[in-house]
Amino acid sequence: MPASDRPALINGLQPLADRYDLIFCDVWGVLHNGVKAYEAAGDALTRFRAGGGRVVLVSNAPRPGASVGKQLDHFQVPRTAYDAIVTSGDLTRLAIQERIEKVVHHIGPPRDMPIYKGLDARFGSIEEAEYVVCSGFDDDENETVENYRARLEAMLRRDLLMVCANPDLIVERGHMILPCAGAIALAYEEMGGKVFYAGKPHAPVYDKALAIAAEINSKPILKERVLGVGDAIRTDIAGAVGFGIDSLLVARGIHAEELGLHHGDLVSDHVQDWVDRQPVVPTAIMDALTW
């Protein structure tokens, strides 16, 4: 890759801030790790907003934005860090609403059931269902995709559409890397099944976030003035590139081990070698989100 096309390694958000009016920021892996908040990240976004910028949190959480907001409060992520939250759970709710007369089969843990709150959804077995919503693993600490193979085969025989409420393949929780609904959806797709992905890297969640930001801002925001921030190449960075906006990869997330960050700081040559092997290239890379 020519040096001019390589991402810049930066130490903070401040040098980039004047280029952008809006940040789409990932949540899990950037603002918290599923156990505690990253204070410096919340401070960086708060400072960006204090300078006149807008921040919309764009998450692949399989729950409504309001539910994610409560979780952020629990982790003590400051409300000053963001203007709004858009989740794949929000888009999944729209997909459910569009199919409200149809029977749905749910795959995922009880904690994700708020996705149906206020919707008169009709639940059934795979044999009864007309489509499936997958929000995650029943037990993400002990199960693999193989635990779901029989169910996926039964779904495939009936040609059922799967609505994937969380397109992430993996997520960081504390010091563990755990599988997400996207891993089940990818397996189903590879078997020949039909999948609708409700979140990143697909455009609908970005369209929704941009519309909300424009409403808050009382005027449209140009894509060239938008920065996507996240820790996952496959979803956050690919999504930003596909949507036509700049992107910032937070390295100390799910790719930390690949980038050698569990053994020290970012090393330019190693990072660039890693980037050269990726399907998309971020505009910039930083260790963790700071100002």
C-alpha cells in the first residue's frame, strides 16, 4: 500500500476535531468494555461536543437505544458525551413492526427481550415461525455456532428469513472475547439462508443516525464532515467506508491481540502490516479514544 494511502497513527482526537461536525461512535470496545467505562473516551466526546460537534452513538447492541442508555448510565459514561443513540436493536424493532402479523421465533438470551417491548409480537417454534430474530447466544461464555447447527438446518428447510439484531461476530467483555449474533447469522448465510442485518456495517443504521443528527442540528450534515469511530474493521470501519465517511479505528479493542497491544504500545510497522491485510483501510488509528 502506498504510504500516502496508509492511515495516520494519532495520539488523540483533538488534531482531527476541526474537520468534522459529527461523530458516529461505537459503544462497546470504545466507551466501555462491558465491565467499566473508559473515562478518557467519554471526556474526548464531551470535549468534541463542547466545541460545537454532535455525537450519535451507533451500536450493534440488540436492544433499543433507551436500554443502552441505561447501561451507559450504569457504567457512568457521561451524558455529556453524546446527543443520541441509534442501535441495531432499534432497526430490528422496525423490522418486527413491519412483520407484526407474522409469527417470530427468537434466538437469544432473555436480557435481549426488551427488543419486543410494546410490540404485539407473536412467538412460536421454528416449525410455526414465519421468520426468526437472532439477538445472540443463549450462553455466550460456553456455546459456539455448532450448538445452533440443528436449529439453523431446520430454519433452512423452511426457508426462513433471519433478522440479525447484532451483526458483530465477537465482542470484548472485560478480558474475554465472546461470540455475538453475527456469528450465527454468518453461519446461516453460508448454509444458504437469507439474513437481514439490522446494524453496522450496513447502510440503514447510518442513514437513521445521520437523519437524527440533522434533526438535532436543525440542518443537514455533509458526509465529508462525519467521522465514524469504532474498534472493529468488519463492522465499524467497513460500515464507515461503505457509507462514504472517514473512519477512526480504536486499536485497543477486539483487534488488540492482533495489533500486539497486549504486549505494549502501537508500533507503526506492525500496524501498517496488519492494515495491509485488511479488506478496508481506516482514515486514522489510535490506541484508545482520548482527546
